[in-house]
Amino acid sequence: MTVSCGIDFGTTNTAAAVIKNDISPQLVELEDKNITIPSALFFSEDNKVYFGRRAMKMYTDAEAGRYLIMI
């Protein structure tokens, strides 16, 4: 079986898909059963890195740290 993977690091969201045996690509669930994940990172003051919706929530909840989005 041949399996290929493609990733789109988009400006706002990121998505991934797989193709098995040259059949149509299928999007992959990335975060909480969503097929896209926000292209965002949050670097907390305790040196942990969060990504996606969790990163956005930490930023909007005014957690201490740095927020990075891919634009």
C-alpha cells in the first residue's frame, strides 16, 4: 500500500490530507475532530508552547506569554 501525506500551512488555518493507493485525498482530523487547525502558537512564560485553538484561547484569556500567528 502506498500512502502519501500533504500539509497546507495556511495563513489562517492549517490542514492535512492523506492519499492511500492513489485514491482521492481525505482530510485528516487534526484537533478536536476538526479538519483544520488555526495556524497559531502561544509561548507561555513557563517555557511551554501551545498551538491551535488552545493557543488562541490562552491569548484571548490574557495569559502571560507571547502569541504568534502565521500571516
